[in-house]
Amino acid sequence: MLEGITPSTSSAPLPPEAPTPEKRETWRTVLTIIFLFIMPLVGLILTWMLAPWRRRVKIIVTAIFAIPLIGILLTIILVAIRALVSA
């Protein structure tokens, strides 16, 4: 019936696709990991506030990064106390 007629193609650009949930959460993961290595205290805060990870993963990451931070802080405090006592 409509032989020889081809559907017209529009030259208008297609609207951008909506980002998938994985793409929306990728920047959160990347930002959290970067801060965990550059500024661990800020990274730990971002882990709990921003990262889309399971609670178990957040606890493991916190243990891995918090234990050395606590050790460093305690060492600094003990050295300061020892310096004050011996002075």
C-alpha cells in the first residue's frame, strides 16, 4: 500500500540516558576510597555517610583503617606524656 515510502529519520539528538544506579553510586565509592588513602579519618566518615556498601563491609573497612589510626594517636599521646614527665 505504501510502497517506496521510507520512514523519515529525525536529525534531532536523542535525550541522554538516565544514569543507572550503578553509575550513580560509582563516584561515591571512588571518592570514599581516595579519601581512605589520602585522609583516612575523612575517608572513614565518608564510608559511613556516603559509600553504598553493606554494613559488614563498612565495619571491616573501619577496623582496617581505625586500628592503625588509634595506634598512631596513642603513640603520640604517650610520647608527649613521657616528655612532660621527664622534663
